[in-house]
Amino acid sequence: MSSLHKSRIADFQDVLKEPTIALEKLRELSFSGIPCEGGLRCLCWKILLNYLPLERASWTSILAKQRELYSQFLREMIIQPGIAKANMGVSREDVTFEDHPLNPNPDSRWNTYFKDNEVLLQIDKDVRRLCPDISFFQRATEYPCLLILDPQNEFETLRKRVEQTTLKSQTVARNRSGVTNMSSPHKTTPSSSRNEYVVLPNGCEAHWEVVERILFIYAKLNPGIAYVQGMNEIVGPLYYTFATDPNSEWKEHAEADTFFCFTNLMAEIRDNFIKSLDDSQCGITYKMEKVYSTLKEKDVELYLKLQEQNIKPQFFAFRWLTLLLSQEFLLPDVIRIWDSLFADDSRFDFLLLVSCAMLILIREQLLEGDFTVNMRLLQDYPITDVCQILQKAKELQDSK
């Protein structure tokens, strides 16, 4: 470890040990990248995403309260109608007309259960192929959810619920893109059936199953938006970061902490996932056009070239902005980009500048290429040095 890196770690530790965290100082340090040693990134992200307050003294009580709240969500939402927890001394309820699977009442718990299954099928399809370039999400977690997997109860896991359902997958597709794929060419894998995944022993669950549960509970608590394809790509880096925390006490609660950080992050970017807001000033169409207007200001020659070839920002910037670049780079690079995004007080304005920087850094190739070549470049971005991209975005920001 270099002396410079040790010095950076010490700078973070000095800021984080203060009774009240100096947010501006933390943002300044984090913008240039957060060291992963000692769980620094995990802690900084929790603060930057407004999960932990600036007053250190309140952290223990707030974490305990939020983690218990998440356990309550599990108790209330991952239960098959008509089935109660056996070790609480409650037996299976009698099947009455009010709680019958064929009950036509839209408020029936069974009716809700079947509707939930439609959302669950889409979530399941997406999380099983999360980050295919690494094996992490297919591996068993060290901390399976005992509330769900306890053999003394009658809960079913979401994985079993999916396996048992007979709903047709075509009824659940909710792709928000409309104009382009949500997955990057270099991060896709051949389609595979669920049977090709290794089945873990009873009492174990894979990390993707934890992500599935987080997204399902989010969808239940936010029925106005529910689940939209691509949200799994937002949860993935958050959960990976928290689930690999060297602090075992915090790693044990990665699921709950990820849920609340994801919820806070979605509160800032959820408009990108709501189609009815696309053309509003807070919608994704406005943001994509903002990338081009910024490009016009910074590099008019390149802007005119893309205009001449009728390469619209919807063809590539939709995925860049909606998924916070999580599909354009490998996971370690995505995490580094997110350090800067979370640290910037106008973080999603900075994302527009990052997108503009990505265009400018391949300007020579774009100026020489035809429509087909340029579309390939933009949909499978060639530069992997994310520090170069972030540096260029910072230059664009400082030149305003």
C-alpha cells in the first residue's frame, strides 16, 4: 500500500471519527474515490445516501430501528395468504370465502398474492442474470435470512414461490426503454433456464435471492411505480458493496441497509422510471436532451456530426442515465463512478457531465465513423479507464 493511499485512508478516518461528520469535507474526499479498506466505502455511502445522519451518537439507535423495521416488512410481505408462522403458535387458517383463492373480491389477500406474482416473475428473471461477469450473486450468502428459511415455520421463499407459479411471463414485462435494450452487449449472457442454476442446500440462499427480496418489498411498498426492469441494476452495486463489508457486524445486515439506501436513491431517480413523466422537466427525455445541449456547448463539431447521422440520445443515453452507467462498465468501475456521483451535491447533474465526457473522449472515432460504427461504439462503450472519464467530467464542470 502506497504512502499516498495510507494518507487518504487516514484523511477519511479523521473525518468519520468526529462527533458530527463534516459533510462537505466527506464529499470532497469521496469524490476522488473512497478506499474500500476498513469498510470506509460502506460507511461513506450510507452517509452520502442519507441513511445515516451526520451525528455519530445516533447511528446505533437508528440502525437498530431501521433493521427491525425491515424485519417487520419481511413478516408482513413474504407470507403466502392463509399460512401463518408455525413457531409463533398460530396454525393454518381455515379457508373461508373471504380468504379463498377463487374469491373475486379485488381486496382479497389471494388476489393481491396473484398480482404480486406477476411483479415477482419479472424481478426473478432480472436478478438471476445480475452482473454475469462475476460469480458473487450466484454464491451463497454467509447470512441467510433465518426469518424466512427457519425450518420451524411455514414461510415459502420467493424462489419457491416463483417455481410454483404458472403465470405466463409475457404478462409481466415492464420494460421502460421503448427504444433500446436495457442491457449492455458486453454484459449479457446466453439465455438459460432456471434449471441451469445450482440449487443450494436447504437453509442456504444465494445473494441474488436477497436482491430479489429487496426489490419485491420495494415494489410492495411503492405500488405507484412497483418494479420496472433495470431497478435490479441499481440495487446490485449497492448490495455487493454492503455484503462485502469487512465489518462482519455490518455485513450481517447488508440486506436491510441496502433496502433503505436503495429506497433513498430511488427517491432521487424514480422519475427516470415513470413513463408518464418522460417529457416533463424531471423526466428522462429532458435529461437525455440535456446531454446533447451540453455537448453542443462543449464540442459543437461532435454534436453536429451526431445530429447529421440522426443519432438520437435515446439510442444510448437512456440506459446510461437510467441505470447510472451500471451496464456500461464492470462492477468495480461502476462502484468507483458511484463514489463520485454520491459525493457530488448535484450528483445527477454530474451524471449528465459524465455522459458528455464519455462522448468527447471518443470524439475522433465518432467523427470518423458512419452511423453503424458509431451506434456500436455508443452501445458498447470502448473506454474502460473510468478515472479518465471522471477527470474529463470534472473539467467540464469546472469550465461552466
